[in-house]
Amino acid sequence: MRLARNVLEGVVGLEIFPIIGFIIFFAFFIGLIIWVVRMNSKDADDYSHMPLDMDNEESLSHNGNKS
């Protein structure tokens, strides 16, 4: 670990990468929150039932009963 630290100390401008990573991480989740808040209720209801619908379709296809 000491060798890696000595090598990285010589790299100029390396301290900006954690800041850039945090900004990208923060912007993604702020964008996700804005998207969820602006979503209409019909889409939210459809998304909330998707896992249940997928389980139902898989069980029907395993039994050979497709609708």
C-alpha cells in the first residue's frame, strides 16, 4: 500500500477525481428524485405492479397456458 501511495503522490491533479465522482453521484440521485416526483400516478401504478405481472406471466408460461 505504501508503494501505491508513493506513486499516486506524484500525479498532478489527482485530487479532483473524488470531487467529480461525488458530483456525478449526487446529480444522478437528484435527477432520479426529480423524475420520481414528476411521474404521473398511472405510470407509478404500472411500475408498482410490474414484478407481480412478471411472476404471473412466468407461471403461466411454465404451465403451458398462455393468454
